[in-house]
Amino acid sequence: MAFEVSDVEAVRSRILECGGQDLGVPVVHPLPGHGTITFTYMTDPEGNILELQSWDGVSRYGALDS
């Protein structure tokens, strides 16, 4: 599942506190003409794979808050 969030690191930290795990490291990647995306992959405490993403700190689809 993929989620747009307002702060990838804050949501990532909360998921880790609840027993989730990282599946890599957070990535910041500029996309010319579209802005910069920050994203990471991880699992929730039940093992479901999650993608967290944020675009320049601006919501494109109604970001979930931490």
C-alpha cells in the first residue's frame, strides 16, 4: 500500500515505534517539472509492505498526517 504523508520521517518513526521495520532507506529524488519526492518502503507491525511518500511537503492527494 502507498500513502502520501506530510512528513515521511515522522510517520516512519511512528511505524518503527509500533513494531514496523525498514525495507531500505528514505530516498529524496528530484523529478524535473514535477518537484521532489521523498519516499521509503517499510513493513507495518503485521508485515504488510508500505510505501510512504511526500512531494515537496505539499499534498497532491490529501496527505495523511502523522
